[in-house]
Amino acid sequence: MSSPLKVDADPEELGFDPARLARIDHHFARYVDDGRLAGWHTVVARDGRVVHSSVAGYRDAEAGLPVTDDTRWRIYSMTKPITSVAAMILWEQGRFELTDPISRWLPEFAEPRVYVKGSSTKPLLEAATEPIRVWHLLTHTAGLTYGFHHAHPVDELYRAAGFEWAAPAGIDLAGCVEAWARMPLVFQPGTEWNYSHATDVLGRLIEVVSGQRLDAFLDEHVLGPLGMTATRFVVDDPDRLATLYVANPATGRYLSAEAAGMGSMGRDALEDTWLSGGGGLVSTAADYHRFTQMLLGRGEVDGVRILGSRTVDYMAQNHLPGGADLEQVGRPLFAEMPFHGVGFGLGVATVIDPVRYRTVSSRGELSWGGAASTAFWVDPAERITAMFFTQLLPSSAHPIRTQLRGLVYQALVD
């Protein structure tokens, strides 16, 4: 089991004002007091040393169970950076080139069709002028989508096939990928950015290339070496799993996913369902802290090297067409965070212009978050990592991520 995450450094020695760090707790305590969040865990570290780790509220409000250091959280899309790192391990082994068409391993993508216009029932399609390549999956420029976007006729096709927040019952990862390959693409590969099942397809690519199930490959090459023993697709200790909540659009207060009719999402972590490399993992703060330290260490933490330093540097560069940011070429379709000045690398967002970002940050900072309002970032310039864990859908319900940024950086006074 992973060890609890405790403060192991004097904040002042690492440039933080303790009284200012306490503002994080005071601010987010109000979220619990007024019913916006059931509970949370937040962690701030610098130079690999934890200067702030605090919990509040309940992992299960109905049962009166508090958040603890070892609470298990559904990290949803914070799974994506882990899967992307796994793919880059195979790339470092020479198993594929980033420019390789994925149809070499996934022949169902040999002849993709692209949406041009029309409704979901009568779409006009054209042949793809560019094959879907590995780097398209890593950068979400493949033209795939998510059914939950509700913003494009192709999204509707995904929902009609049973793909909105989850997959149809009884279908495995290979079956999901085959179904998505039959769907038209939203745009020509490599031309735009659209948040999508691309990382799930990447997970299937990892399986075919490596000859291992995705969970086995992650355990052997990422989670095991990093000591992330509580991170898995099926929670190892159900009693420690936080309840999934949904924001009531009328009041802003939380209610259980079961009560909101979204109980199937919460049960995914308890059942051996399809292995979603884009959103299926459950983790703890201590485990994900190890992952962020590996990124901060450019592929290495505590003598364990997962990736080469230049590989992590390359992942952190902006890979969007023309060097644009997500607001210019993307279809973010959600309001989790501002995207002006934020590009996208290989599996992670990257800050390319802190001024346009309109929040304190550093150029080259890596970040991402999950659907249940979890988030992390890694700031190589300031040598800071920060994480926030809670279980509230959707992640756009409250401005948690930008508020946490302000609260962390206002406490940095060196």
C-alpha cells in the first residue's frame, strides 16, 4: 500500500509563507460548509518536498465517513497523462514512430471518413486526406470525440451507439475501439484539437504493440516502478473509495450521482469493466504525487527512471497545429479552465503564454484534470507541484482550478 502523504518540509525554507498557505484551507473549507463539495484533499510541494497537505469534509457524506490521506479518488482524465507516459515508454523502446499510422496495429482505422456537413442521421462524409497517426492520439488532433460534448452531430452518433459517459455493458476496450473506428471523424486528422476518446484508442494501441493488457503494462512499466500501488482500474479498497457527487444546477450544492441518475459512472471503479486509458483509473493523493514528481524530475524520481529527460521535455512542448493555443484551434467544449495561452503537448496541457492565460503560471507548466473536479499541475520553473482531489461532476461546476492556482502562488514569497 502507498504511504500516507504528510508534510515533510518547513514551508518557509522552501519560499512559502505558512499563513498564506493556510488561505487554501480557509477558502475551500467554505465549499464544504455551504454544500458545494462533500470533501477534498489538496497537496502542494516544492523540490519534491510536501509543504502543504490538508483534507476536509467527507469522502461519503451520507455515511459520515471523512476524507483521509488514503481516500481513493476517481481521477478520470488524470488517467490520460499516465497512459501517455506508457505510450512514450514504448516509443523510447523503438516500438513505433510518432508519425506511424495507427492502422498498422489497428486495421479498423485503415479508411477513416470525415464529417463535412449534415445531421447525425444524414451526414455528408469524405475520405480522410491524412491517416490517423500516433501523435494525433497523443495530442487529441485525431478527429475523434466524446458523446458527452453535445456540440456536434458526430457526438450524437457516439451517444446513439451507447458512448456518452461510459461504454455499453459487456464491451471491452478492443470492442470500443472497433465501434469508434466506424464513426466519422469530426475533422481531418491533424487540423484541429478536440477532447476525445483518443487516449482510450492509445491504450488499445499499447495493448497491441506490447502484447499485454493495458492494466498489466501500466503496472509493470509505470505504476509499479513508481510505487503507485493503490492506482488501478478497479479500486483495491472499496471502503476507502470516495462517493461520486453531481452539482445541482439549481442550487450549486452536491447530490450523490446515484440520486442524480448517474450511478453507473460511480460503479465503474468497482467493476472489471473496459480498461479506459483516457479516464478509468482510481488513485490516491500519495500515488499521484509520485507521478507528478516523476514529471518534475524529467522522467525520474528517487532514483527510478521511467522516461528519458528529453522525452519529458518533448512531451511538454506545444504540439498544436501552427503553435496555436487551444482557444485558436481547439474545441474545448467545457469551461473547466481558461485556454488562452495554453497549448497541448503529448498527453498534457502546457502553458505557452502566462499573460494570455490570465492566471499566475510559468511558461512550460504541465497540467490536466479530471471530470470529477480533480486537477494537478507541474511547474518546472518554480519547481512546484500541486494537486486537488474531490468527486464532483462536472468539473466546470466551480472555478476550483483557477482559484487553487491563485492561492498557491500568492503564498510563494521567496
